[in-house]
Amino acid sequence: MLMDTKLPYYNLEIWGGIECTINRVNDQFRDQLDMAGHYQRPGDIERMADLGIRKLRYPILWERHQPQPDQKIDWSWTEQQLGLIRKNKMIPVAGLLHHGSGPGFTDLTDVDFPVKFAAYAGLVAKKFPWLVYYTPVNEPLTTARFSGLYGLWYPHQKNELSFYKMLLNQLKGTVLAMQAIREINPLAQLVQTEDLAKIHSTTLLSYQACFENERRWLTNDILCGKVNPQHFFWDYFTRLGIPGSSLEFFLQNTCQPAILGYNYYVTSERYLDEEVEKYASCTHGSNGRHIYADTEAVRTGSQVGLAFLLEEAWDRYNIPLALTECHLSCTREEQMRWLKETWDTCCDLTKKGIPVKAVTAWSLLGAFDWNSLLTTENQFYETGVFDISNNKVRATSLKKMIYSLSVKGNFDHPLFAAKGWWHKKKKNEELVKYSGVEQSKNVPPLLIIGRTGTLGHAFQQICEQRSIPYIAIGREEVDILDQQSIISIIERYKPWALINATGYVRVDDAEMEPLPCYAINVTAASLMAGLCLKFGIRFMSFSSDLVFDGSKKSPYHEADKVLPLNVYGCTKAEAERRILAENPSSLIIRTSAFFGPWDKYNFAFCVVQALQNNQDLAMANDVIVSPTYLPDLCHTAMDLFIDEEEGIWHLSTDGILTWADFGGIIAERAGCKKHRLVFKPGSEMGWKAQRPLYSVLQSDKGIKLPPLDNALTRFFTQYTL
């Protein structure tokens, strides 16, 4: 049997887990692993093993294996996967129900649910008698709240009695499941997971906060036999109409977990406030006594944090702990900061003698539609340790971080000098913006060369939003054609990475000024690339769709041959070649036709401004492009840069249309008439430089920007003329 080996010297393990919910809303079941492509894609287990993780929370879910009662179960795929897990020296923690209500022949209110569930658990144990660690039901209290109190998940009840019945049904199912499992394997151990919550409130609502803060412990209070006639909830249950015999069952069949697994998210701590007008309507609710908003405590600065809550759990139960889900849906550096902070917190607790066994890197393959709590199919994907968007598997910087934590017990990065957004104080109801320039005096900054251009300005905005320490400089501080000038800047600021946001971008003027265009786009860029290699600095630069001639008539991918039609395109193609020759680890982003809300030098602004001023504006009706929303471009490029990606990558918004079509859509979105838009062939536009008639970009490397419709919606909420 697979048992624990000796803990590493720092007494804390890295575990892994995949978001595997099979969730039911009305009569529709949705399977996260099906959406992630895990069932069809080979190699996932080996990729997870390469992280150095010691245990893997892995699903053997009831709904997938036994959709019909008495159905003969096909174990072949699961047997293969578990075999690979063992072969790769990981220990599985088997999950049998994950935010689900069971197969269609039962649900959480079914009085026979516990027996049916236990029968399935017994079948799992019989098939895989070597399994030791089990989480029969993940987060039963959370699932009961969402299914029985809030009505979000099946069976969509919204009352206290249903909520508590669903909770007790899941817990009775857990007890009976462990009994059935232990008939096969007496050494089986229960790893019981639950949300690590804490409720904060105004003075008026302190009574509600106190009630919920007692309720949050119910899962393990019940399993450990703590809910007896002296427990607060004993009388509460019986007053609701729950028979005493239902509660006596747990006193007679205590099922103390071997490890208490707690899942702590940035949203786990809540704040209750009767001044509902301050908050979005989706946060409003009532307990029958007061109407109040239930919002994230992090937004009010009232959270107590992970260390405090884990100490509370240890003091209450004196059972070894594990952080069984650590994940943040955010930008890459914030994901890294969240994991680093969690790891450091748990290390500190172990030093104090609190037995925290592990931190679990959750959502290794990412997750889908959790921004709507799985209630809608909105195709919202949040990356995990691996980014599987666009049907590719791409390791993020979290892979390197997790491996280092597993092997060395530590990982550092210049981006850790800034705290995560959850630490920011509030000012006038908005999170205070981060001053990268001020902070960068004390930490290695990101160096942006090309401060005043569209790209340079956009990256400064991104760095401010993402708390990335940076220095942005312009031509008055550095001569990008002078090697010694660039060296002086690098030695002065000692950056960890450099973004080349400079460029000669006047496509038509380049036909008359080929030498200045070449100097800026090729010579300067290759100089910077070579010096970054010399100083051990990451380097990113930008290229264009105009490296192609447009003859393909289908989206261009990274490996397609470049055949530029004009001087500007020639310099960009040559820059790509020279940069990678000088510094093969450079990241080059090819993009096209970007527009954004932060300056007025782009097509979208020109269209709106011309129409509002009742001016004609000509645009080509036969030149097909993929317009790119600048904030999405910069955010994604920054993630790729932090992930240490190399080579040429295509980044463009998901949309294919002519300039004329694009102009018409912008006019409609702006509420303007289109009669002043003049559509004509590109050959009649008066361009000095020839343009390709088709230059749509797509990536073969597993990256995809949001669609154009989504980008335009955000553009029109942010821009000002």
C-alpha cells in the first residue's frame, strides 16, 4: 500500500489537485474535466508528476462512473490514470463527490442518498484496495449552502431545513462510505475538506456573524462527535424538525478525519453590512430580521487571514491540517504571490508546532465558469498551473515555482517585493493604485524603454494595476542606438526584465525613411536583446502582422513564412531574426491593429471622433485584419513574459473583419450614424506602403485573447474623448 514517506526537512509538502466538479443545475450535468479535455488528452498525469508533488487529489466521481443504478461500472480509464499516478510516485487522494448531488437517480434530499453513496464507495475500494486516502465528499457545508440555502445548484432549495438535511445527508454518506471502504482496507484514512471561512460584520449584524461563525465548523464538529445535546446546534436542529435520532447516529458512529483539509480563497472571509446601497444587488439578502449585503471581507479590509484561521482550526480539533486548495483567479504574478504567501504562512505555522502537512496547488488544469458559481455557461476560463486554453497545454511560471517549493522548500522572484492586491487599503471606495516607480527604488524593477508611445504607456498602466515595480524611460534618458547608453541604464536600474516598447510605426513614412525605420526597429531592438542576454535579463519586443504578404487567405500562425510587402514589414521581419539570433530566450509578440482606451492614437478613437465631429473618414473594405484590444494584449503578453516564454507568439483579439466592418461596428456601439464613413478598396486609400489584403493572426501555441465583442464592450465603458 502507498503510505506517507518521510517529510522533507521543512516539514511541509506540496500536493496537487484538479478542479473536477460534476455539477448539476436543473437537469444539466457539467463536468469540469470534460471541459478541460482531461479525459481525452494523454500526458496530463506525467505533467503533474513533473511538478514534484507528493499527493494528488484525484477524482473517482460517482456521477461519472455510475450514472444509472446497478450499472456495471467501466473502471478502465480510471484504472489507467491511477496506475500512472502510482508509476510516477504520487499518492492519490480519491474524491468521490465534488460539489455534486450524485447521479440522476438520487439527490442530496434523498433519504437513501447515504446508503447509495456508501455502496458506490465500497465498489471503489473493492476495485482499488490499495487506495489509502479518501475525500468522500468535498466541502459538504459549502455544497449544502449552494444547493439548499441559496438555490444555485440542484435540487435548488432555499430554506434552512433543506440546507441542514443536505448537510447531514452528505455527512452520513461520508461516515457510511468510510465504513464501507474500511471493510476492504482497514488502514483507509479520511481527508475531510471544507471551506476555511470567517464572517465579519457591522455591530448591528454581529449576531448573524456569530451564528455563521459557529455554523462554519459543523462538518467536522459532526464527524468528530462534538454535536451532542450541549452543542449549540443540537437544539437548533431539533427545533427545525430534524429528529434526534439523526443526530444520535453521528455520536454512535464518530468518523474523525486523519487530516482536516481546509480550502482558503480570497473570498472565504465575508463581511455583512446593513447599508446595502453601498454594494451590488447580487450581494443583498435577508435573514428575516435584517436586510444586508454579504460581500468579500477583503474589500473592506476586515479579514484576519489564513494563519489566524488555521490556528483556530487546530485549537478546536487538534487534528493535523492541510491546505487542500490554494488557487487565485487573477494575473500571473498575483497567482504566484498568493501561493507564496500561503506557503510561507503554513511554514511559519509548522515552526510554531502546528502540524500543517501540505499546501495543495489547486486547479492544476484551471477551471471553467466559477465566476458565475457554475450557474451559467459563459466560457470563462481561469488558468491554473497549466494553461489549457485554445486546446493546448502550456506550463505557466507556477510550474517552476511549485517544483522549487517541493524540492527546495523555497522560491523567490522580484515580483514578490510587492504585496498582492488583497493587502491594498481602500481609498474613496477604490483600491489605492500601486506606484511602481516609487517602489522600484528598493527592488529590481521591470524596465520599460519607450515611455511615451502607445505600448509604453499601456504597459505602465498594466504595471500600476498589477503592482509590478517598474521604471519607464524615454529617449531623453537613453539612446537606444548607443550600446554604452543602454548598458548604463541597465547598470543603473538593475532590472530583472526589459520591455522594448520603442518602434518606428509610421508605415507610409517608412517608405521614404527606410534608414531611420531600420535603425529603430532592427538595430536598437537587437542591441537591447543582446545586452539583456549578457546581463541575464528577460527581454520582450513587439512585431507586426505586416511581416506577411496576405496571400494565405486564412489566419497566419507563428510558423508561417514571412514575406513583407513594405519597408516597415521588412524591418519587423529582420528585427525578429536578429533578436532571436542575439538572444534566443527573447519573447517576440506579433500583433495587429491595436486599439484601446488609454490614448487617442488608434482606429477606434478616430472613428468615434470623426463621426461625433460630423467628418468623413475613409477606410478599406477589402483589407481583412484581426483588431487587438490593447489592455488584453498587454496583460497576456505580461503573463507570457513572467512565464518565461520564448520565441514568436501571435496575440490578437478573436475576430476577423475588414477595416470597414470594424468601423461600422464601432459606429453602432458609439450610437453614431455611419453615413460619414467612406468605404473603398485599399488600392484607393492613397497609402504609400502596400498592405496585405489579409493579415489575420492566430496562435498555435495555446493562447487566445477574448473575442472582439467582449473587447468592444470594455472599450466603450473605459474610453473618453
